[in-house]
Amino acid sequence: MDKNIEIASKIVDLKILLDRCCEGRNKEFGLFLTTYQILFLVSKNDHIAPKFIMEKLGIAKSNLAIATRSLIKDGYVIKEVDTLNRRQIYYSITDAGRSFLNQKLHQVSSDLPEMSELDSGDLDRVIRLLSK
């Protein structure tokens, strides 16, 4: 089998497993997976523009609006208007949002199988390669 095909197959397997792991927690956590992804992106890129989120997650503006409205209502994210260009908005995570996300990440990590063979650097390399 071609090495690239084999790698692509393993990536698809990984995606299915991660989706299953995260999806099972949605009802328990009270948020949809896309909403978690948005909260995670905002936590990693404070003061983030909606266009960046839409491009990164491949979601429509209407879906972003619904999800961010929920995050704002729950007090996890704030919406800021640029003082120089009032048409430009940004999202930032609140302390409550960061605390909520950290709590949920700890819960998900406790459900993952032992990953002692991997280190953070391994995962960083995979993420970097897939982000290109």
C-alpha cells in the first residue's frame, strides 16, 4: 500500500475515534461539538475574528452566529467591537469559559486510553502537518 494512502487511512481512523470520544460527551456537557470547537479556538487565539473561526472550522456564518450567541449567553465568550472599525468584531474567552473548557478537557482526557507512548511533541508534529 502507498505510504500516503496508509497515513490517510490512519488519519481517518483517528478522526472517527476522536469524534466518537467527544460526541459521547455532548449531552453531558450541554454544548454541541461545533460550539466546543469554537470555544477551544477562542481559548487558543484570544481576540479572534469570526472569519478566522469560519475558515478554520469550515462553518457558515449563520452557524457561527448561533454557536457564539450560546457561548456569550453562558458567559464563556465575550464579543468585542473594534473601536476603529465598528463593523469588525472579535471574540475573547472569559475566565468562566476557560475554567469550563479546562474542566471538560480533563474529563475527556480521563476517558482516553493510556497514551504513554506519545508525547506532546508527537501530537504537535501531527497537528502541524495536518494544518498545512
